[in-house]
Amino acid sequence: MEQRMKRKVGTLLEEEVLKLAKHRAFEEGRPLSDVIQEAIVHYLSNKVPEPKKRKRAYQIFCEQPIRIRKQRFKEILEENAWDL
């Protein structure tokens, strides 16, 4: 396996996020830095939609009312989430 140069960085994380990352590292028997690096690489590998597409998606899902029949809405409200 090829060794790549690493650099030390300083950053601030929420305590709960750091706690979860440390727990994951411990569970997997890996260094915390590997878990953080993997999370950053995964985040960066996901493509971000173009600004126009993001704006349109926001308009569709957040600015317009949901259009469903009254009966379906009633069924959804009456569903038991624990049965799903």
C-alpha cells in the first residue's frame, strides 16, 4: 500500500460529533484520524447539485404545498410508525 504524505490540521468539532467519531474508531480498531479522513473523502466524493437545480428542488419541496388526496393524508396520519 502506497504511503501518502499527511499533514496535521487543527479544527473545531462539536463535542458529540467528536465523541461519536472516537467511538467508531474504537469499535473498528482504527485511528481517529482514519475515521475522520474517510468521512471527509466520502463527503467530497458526493457531487453537489448545480445551484440552479438546488434552487428548483427547494422551490418544489419547500415552497409548494404537498398535493395528496384528503383520504391518503388521513391514512398517513393514522399509520402506526412502529408497524412500518
